[in-house]
Amino acid sequence: MQNENQTQAQAGPSREGWHKTTIRIPFYTSQHAQIAKQALEVDKEQNGSFVHRELLTEGDILIANYETTTVRLLRLSTNSFLSSLDLVIRTMTSFASDPNDKFISDEELEKNKEEANQSAGGSKEGIELKGDGRGAGSGEEVKSES
């Protein structure tokens, strides 16, 4: 009997009867899911003996498995996780864009600018906004002087 208890203690506490949930979050790519996982793994659970969190990725899906001793801890832990996840996603949106978004080259931007100036009746030099009270901030466009 004592050997059985020692074996169980070495393997960790039993989580029988704990409350469980799984959260699955899709990302643009598997690389994005992996980046989010690495960013979220840095923060360890504060109540480590009462809360168990496991983060995994399956392709472009981040999976968060939670097990807690009480429903209240499950709610608090997942709310905290979702708050951190929100920050990670906002940051990734700014710095790791959707790979399906078309990347516009400098040449395409220049062509778009020229087309916009031509359709607005401007010359090839384009429209310049001057800061002398007539341009920027006044709503008055001033054509560049050649």
C-alpha cells in the first residue's frame, strides 16, 4: 500500500474530479500558432497546484487544455488566458500580417499614386500640401510649382 502511494506521489497528484475545458484558437498559419504558443507559455499559472494548463499546436490551431480543482478557478484561469491571448493576437496583427493579404511592392505603390494624381487632374509631379496656411490642415490643395 505504501509503495502504491509513493508511486502516485511521484507521478503527481491525481486530477480525478477536476473541472476541464479545451479552447481551440485558429491562426493564419501554423507558424503564427507556434509563435502565440511560445508567447503564452512564458506566463506560468499562479495557482500551479490547483490549475494545470497545457498548450499545444495542431497545424494552425492553438489548443489550450485547462484542468482546475474548482469551477471558479477554471473561469478565472481561462479569463486570464483569454486576456493574454487578446494581447498576443493584437500584437501579431500589427507585426505578423495575414499571409493571404497581397503585398504591394514599391513599384505598385508608385503606379497607384500616379494614377490617383492623373484621375484627380494633377500633373505627373503630383499634389503637394504646403504648410503656409493654404495647404496642410486648411483642406486646400496646392499644385506643386514647376
